[in-house]
Amino acid sequence: MTVRVDLNISLDGFGTTEGGTPDNPMGEDWNKLTAAYVATRTFRERVFHDTSGAGTTGVDDRYAAAYFEGVGAEVMGAGMFGFHNFPDEPDWKGWWGDEPPFRVPVFVLTHRTRDSIDMSGGTTFHFVTLTPQEVLERAVDVADGKDVRVGGGIRTVRDFLKAGLVDQLHVAIAPILLGRGINLWSDLRGFESGFDVTTETAESGTVHVTFARPS
């Protein structure tokens, strides 16, 4: 069992964008940050339910496919679920429509009291107020020996990294500069110590960097 993280970040380390509006809550730069990932055939099939075979099939698609493989449970923060953008909608069920792409139990870290939500395709959202260590224990219990993925957002991921709970971190570095947002590397000087680091450049110009604890 591996505790995994996969993120899209900019050259200067930002994994979120600013300037969101009610019509475009993710901000004006989000499409640039995630363009290579969204263009893959795997993303189109898994998230958009597009079975036409359209989409890129190179290095980016290989990492996109790996993102979904072998995961038995997911952890995310309230922001990734969308609570910050839709705080007054009691029926809000997240960004991903009626059939989210996770297909596993998802633990949402939040201070809101809410019943679990069963979604089509096997995803169940559980809303919990726990520490990273506590929620990881819950996730491992239901993952049935498979990996646990910490999906985001950046603050949630940083909490897990600082606590030393992550076995593998993969960042897809888009060739853009944002200069604002939430920086993944803040307060993580020397994080690479104790990890094996590999890099691979995709056809899109995205650089895939993986930090993995030695087996």
C-alpha cells in the first residue's frame, strides 16, 4: 500500500489559481495549468465519459492513466470538494457531476457536519473532521490493500507532506509562470531528502517529476 499524491503545478510551484468568479470559479489560469492533463484520452474517458478515443496518447496520458490505477481510497480537502465556492448550497455534491471519476470511498476533510453521499460509479463521499494521521488510518482501513491517494488541494497535500505521510509525490509541471496562488513548496525546504527523484518530459512540454521513497 502506497500513500500517493498527483498534482499539476506551474514552473514557479503554484498549484492553484486566483481570480475566480461565480461563472469561472477555478480562475482564469486553471485551464493553462491543467491543459495537458485534460487533453489526454484517459482524462476524456474517465472524467468527460468520452469513449470516442479522442485525446492525446503520449507521456501525459501514461501518467493520467497511472493516476487512476490501483487506488482504493481518496482524501481531499473541503476546497477540492468545492465547499469554499458553494458554501450555501446544502445539496452540493462536488465538481464532478453524478458519476465522479474516483470510484472509491473519498474522505473530505471539513468542519461541516454532513451525511455521506453515495454517487453513481462507486464513489462515496464521507465528510470528516480529522487530522491527517487519523483520516489516513480511516482511508487505509477501507482501501483493501490498495493505494490511498491524497488528491488535494495544495494546503491539504502540504499537511500530509509535512507530517511525513506521503510515500510518492508526482508533480506535472506545466511550462507556465503563475506568480500567485498557493505554492506547493512553501515551508518544504529539503523535502527531496530521503526520496528517489525521477523526471520525464512529455510531448506537451510538461515535466513529470516523481519523488518516491526507496523500497
